[in-house]
Amino acid sequence: MWAGREPSESATETPAQTRGHRRGAVMALELYLDLNSQPCRSVYIFATKNNVPFEFKKLNLLEGEQYGEEFGKINLIRKAPALRDGDFCLAESIAILLYLAEKFKTPDYWYPADLHQRARVNEYLSWQHMTIRLQGSKVFWLQLLIPKILGADVPQDKLDAALEDLNASLTLLEDKFIQDKPFIAGDHITLADLVAIVEVMQPVGAGVDVFEGRAKLSAWRDRVQAAIGEELFDEAHKTILGAQESVKLMDASKLQFFKPKILKLFM
Ligand SMILES: N[C@@H](CCC(=O)N[C@@H](CS)C(=O)NCC(=O)O)C(=O)O
């Protein structure tokens, strides 16, 4: 079994810490994050935007840190994001977002108390896992990481099929979820928009312009970016938007531990 590295010791360069999220000797709530990951970005943006005091524990997924012994104690599912709050550990981004919203009593608009608005948020959060999330990730892997790891382009028909599925879901995002409203649940940004935008941006990181020819999606993206704050949005997406360059510099031999998973899931 792959013996992963341990999470990088409180990566000193993380934006969260330079913003002063780290709190002296008191054990802060810890978030294990890799900003290459969509669900990690949603948690990072939500925590930062809402001034949640947290320690950014950088987990380098492409170096296999999720398979290390220490991280196994935090999250046996071995996926990021993960949270530790004292003795309490939590996996799954949606559960983490809701935990933070409840614990830190974030403004109501994120997860509205109104029955119908909340139901709209829940509807999107329930739908996205097997659609935009799955398809956007698949496009990202097929387009960028798999050619690097396997040393060959993936067959064009596979990529075309993945793009077709993603496009069908983006059309549903526009027609069923956004419609003619500013945001998915109405006039204000909610967790649904946050979870949606980080996934929609993932294929963009692989060079696929999902916004081309989609005026509604582009206008919604601009509103979501403005609601989050351009600076925070850009900071959270800097790593993924630089992925094409950073993948070029990676040593493919160090990524081979992903190969069995790739062959099983994608080929
Ligand atoms: N349903 C989980 C998905 C988490 C997930 O798939 N994380 C990926 C990164 S986007 C991961 O940690 N992958 C590492 C691996 O599979 O080895 C959530 O929403 O938190």
C-alpha cells in the first residue's frame, strides 16, 4: 500500500495564516485542505469569508499525503477536505460547510431558514455530486492529469463523451437551477452557488472554457465572484488556474500511485 507523506506541517505560506487565522497556543479549528480540490475551495472560501478562525493544514493530494498515518486518524475516508475541532473530526465538504455555518452562526443567506429557499439549496447540493462534480472532475483528469500520468493522450471519444455529459449538466445548471434569478435560491448567494462555482471552475483549470457561449452561466459566475469578493475568489482559484503550468513541471513517476485508480475509474 502507498505509504503517503504526512500533511505538510502547517504550511507557512498559506493565505489563511497570513490573514491571521492562526490563534497562538489555543488549539484552533483545523481544516485539511488542498486548493487544487473543488470541495476544499468551497470550505476555504466559506471559512475565510465568514472570518472563521482556523488553521490551514495543507494536505498535498498529488503527493499522496491523504494516505499518511496521521491523516488517517483525521479522516479514514482519506479525502480532503477534513476538519478537526478539538477531539471532533469531520469529513465531507457539505457536512463541514453546514457545521461551520451552524457553529459560527454565519449570516442566514448562506443556508436560509426560509423553508423553500433552504429546499432549493438542498436540492442543488443533492444533485451536484453525480453530475457537475463528477463530470467536471472527469474532464479535468482526462484532459490534464491522465495524459501526464500515463504518458499518452486519452482517446478523443472518451474526452468528447465526458464533455458532452458536462455540457448537459451545465445546461441544467442554467435552465433549472439559475433560471432568471441572480443566484440559485433567489436574490442572494448561498452554499449552493459556492459549491457550484468551485466545481464549474475545475475544468477551466485544465484549459476547458466552460463559459464560452454561455451568457447566463458567465453572468452568474460574475455575480458569485463579486459576492465572494474578487480577491478571495482569485486567491482560492490561483492554484487550479495555474494547474496546466504546474502539471508540466511535475515528475510523472511520483504520480504513478494514481494509476490503478485511473485505470479503474476512467479507462
Ligand atoms: N464527497 C467528498 C469528496 C472529497 C474528494 O473527493 N476529495 C478529493 C479531492 S477533490 C480527494 O481528496 N481525493 C484524494 C484521493 O482520492 O486520493 C466531499 O465533498 O468532501
